[in-house]
Amino acid sequence: MDQNLDLIFAALSDSTRREILAMLLEDDMAVTDVAHPFEMSLAAISKHLHILTRAGLIEQEKRGRVKWCKLQTDAMRDTMLWMESFGQFELVNLDKFEDFLHAENLTKENR
């Protein structure tokens, strides 16, 4: 599982790959359609797709002469379970924390 998590987080670390995943949430797409909104070569997009495929986040299949990309929704399940294990910790509300520190400073100043 650790190796899969490494591959998934490495794939998710790039904003282009996250954008590709968001696009594939809508529907399967041909590789050329995936590449269209990006200002990079088809070869560069293919490298991103290869990384996403290796991480198990997408699947690529050839339909006739066209290569299609499909989101693998189950691929994130282990990752989500791992991340949820940290849910026991409450997220820090920075505004409330700042208010608390300000109140503490006022209390110290009034002593």
C-alpha cells in the first residue's frame, strides 16, 4: 500500500495532472481532447497520462484508432482511508487561534 500511496501522491503533486483528473470527472476523454486546453505538446500530456495510469488513477484504452482516458474512481479508496485516519485531529481554525492569542496577550498586559 505504501508504494501505491507514493505513486498516487506523486501523481497528484502536479497541477496539470490534477486538472486532467478534474476533466475526467465529467466523462471519458480522448487523449487529444485531454491535451486541447493545455499549452504543451501531445508528448508532454502523454507523459502526464502515463504517470496517472501508473498510479492507477486513470485507465487508457484504445477504441479504434483513438486512445481514450477513463478515471479509475476506486483507485483513491485506499488513499482516502489513509487520509481519514488523520481525521481524529481537529483542523486548526487560524482565525480563532489568532483571536485566542490576542486575548491571551491582552490578559498578560492587564496583569
